[in-house]
Amino acid sequence: MTVKHRTAEATDLHARRRERFFDRVKEGVAILFATPEQHLSWDGTYRYRPDPDFFYLTGFGELESVAVLDAGKREYRLFVRPKDRERETWEGRRAGVKGAVKVHGADEAFEVGELGRRLPDLIRGARTLHYALGLDEVNDRLVASILNRFRREARVPLRGPAAVHDVTDVIHEMRLRKEPEEIALMEKAAAITVAAHEEARALSRPGRFEYEVEAAITGRFRRLGASGPSYETIVASGPNATTLHYVENDRRIEEGDLVLIDAGCEYEGYAADITRTFPASGRFTPEQEAVYRIVLSALHAATSKVRPGGRFQDVHDAAVDVLVDGLLELGLLEGKRKKVLEKGTYTRFYMHRTSHWLGMDVHDRGRYHDPKGDWRLLGPGMVLTVEPGLYIRPDEKKVPASFLGIGVRIEDDVLVTEDGHRVLTAAAPKSFEAMCAHGEKRAARTAGKASPRAGRKAGKTEA
């Protein structure tokens, strides 16, 4: 996640989120720790990505930071790394204590080295501590030691929190319904990803390597302002498309292959997630076409179920209904439709769910069931993927050879609106005709370039 120069609008946005957070928890103190730095090697680290929950409420993207939010007093404090001219020369600028208050809107800020000394007094007066246990052992030990200290202080009037609640439940419910500013960022992420897919489809021709296509996608992401991929890019040609999370991307694309590209960028902390499948040569075989049309129909049926008041599960059920009918019609499944659905025998060819939440994480946070255990109802502001697929593995038994190795997935990002839905990735073509068009254009360009040379050569021969 690239954290750009702080603006007053961004500071106001995070301040409004904190006010909503205070309204939801009503009382108590919340503690949020920034994500620890992850090491790539003994002296190198991965590119740092702020914890989405932490960043959602603070907008502060530096590592080693700690946020303390007092709902009763409606106060927000930050513990941050101190200014250090030498370290900043190596690692980049730090906000410091003054910047945390002046630029990032904290009511008060301290150096992170003071956390152990100051934190007990900041949470002592609260009845409830809002904290996510189990995310980090070091942080858990610090919090546990403070709570144990409170238990021993029998004569102290303010003995600290008596209950610990998981802070992520509240934050994830807030993150689930996107604000207008978030939707605008997701629209931008989608637009960048659409452009990258267009470039990738034009490049994906027989003779190319999958990694060449992956490189083009990443390059387009960066050129258009994204921080990079929101997950590992999948460029899966031929039988590789039947492996759901194939990321090696090292095969040469062959004539007659389908190419499945699952790629999305991250823009200002928000993810896109698009999958398209197309023939490298621009022509489907009859079997590839049959499978593609079934998956496309499943996508349309599932997307139609995205609306306020609809169940999250309805999207998946609609896709499965179409996929099962198609598999039975092709003879890839046998038996009665009802039995196929009851026994789940279709999972030979469709083994994943149709949707997941999308937002700051590509598999965004938020529960899929309500407190009673029922599938939750969709509501305006939610964003989810719709991604049916069919995967006929090369070693599948009792399947005609012409179907073996075919993998098709089509995926869009869909926003639930007040009166229905909007497909954020609609600009990425997916019709059967569009998937063939790039091959026809390529053939036309090739013919156009070849004809003059052929004419000149013929002319010389005649002379």
C-alpha cells in the first residue's frame, strides 16, 4: 500500500471514521498495533504494507506505530517512531510526534518507546478493552502483562478493564460498507486493472511466455499510478488454467491454448480483482467455446442476484445452477440434476465459492453470516467479486479427451447499490465475440504488414 502525501480531506475522512467507531463501541479503550515488518532475508525486508484495520481508522502508514482510541473520552493517541535524521536518510521520512498530531490528527502523540510506561494509565479507567488477541505474540504479552498487573492492584480504585472484546469485529463491519471516497478509489483501481488486462490480452499470443504477460501487467499497473498487484498475478495458459492459484507463470503459450489471467492492482490501498479467459490464437475450439459460454452464463445469472436484501449465498447458488445444467448437457456429469446438487458431484469441475468481499484486502474483511448463523443479506456499499469457473483437469477420468486441460474463469467486481448493483469492471470485455476479436485484429495487422512485402517480392520475380 503506497501512502501518499497527507491531505486535509484524508485527515477529515479518518477522523469521521473514528467518530463512527466511537459511536459503535460506546465505551472502553481500543488498542491497534501496526503490522510488524516482515523479513525477506537476513538483512532485507519485504515492501511494507500498513495493516488495513490500523490504516482504516488512522491513515497512518508507518511501521512500529500503536493507536489508542478512548471511546468514553473520544480521544485518539498515537505512539510513533521518533524523528531520526540518520535512520530517515536510509529508510525514508518519519512523521515523528509533532507530525502525528499536526498532520495526522492525533489528539496526543508519544514516542513508541514510551508505550510500556504510558499504556497502563491510558486504559486503567476503562471497563472494556477492545483488542484483537492472537495476531502477534509480542503484543499479546504486553497487553496480558498490563491486565495481570491490574488484577494484583487490589487497593487501586481503577483496576482496569474487566472484559476484552475483539476490536476487529467492529472495524470489519465498518469496512464492509464502502463510503463514497472508497468507491471512487475502487473505481480507479478497476480502471487501471482493465487497462492492464487489455494490454495483456493483446500480448498473449502463441510463442510468448506467461511471465512476459505478467511483466506487462505489472508495468501497466505502475505506469497508471497503482502501487502494484493486490495479489500474485496469475497468467495460466493451457492446462495451467485448471490450477486455481497457479502463479509460476513460466510456460510458453502454445497454439490452441486458452489463457486465463487473474490480476488486479492496488490503488491508494484498495484492490481490484478481475479474471478473463480467452484463446491465445483468437479462436475457440468447439469444446472451449461450450465451456466458456456456460461460465459466462453463470456469471450473468450470479450477478443478477447482487441486490439489496438478497442473500450472499444466492449469488453462489445461481452460478452453480447454471454450471450444473451446462455440465449435464455436455455429458461431463451424469444423473439427475437434484442428486448432482445434493451430493455436490459438480465440485469435480467447480470447487470454489463464487464470491468474496473486496476492499482494502482482495479477500476483504467482514462476516458472511449474521449472528444467527444465516447467510447475511447484501446492502448498499458492499463490494463483492462474482467469479464462476469450470476446471477440467488433464488427468480427469471419464471425460472426453477434447475437454481435458480446459480451465475457464470469468470474474467481475460488483458494487451493491440502493436499487440493484453496478459492475465496477464492466469495461473489461468478456463476451464470446470480444474474446475472439483480439485474434482477428492481430491477424488483420499481420496481413496488412505482410502484403506490401509480398507484392514487392512478386514484382521482382515477374521482372
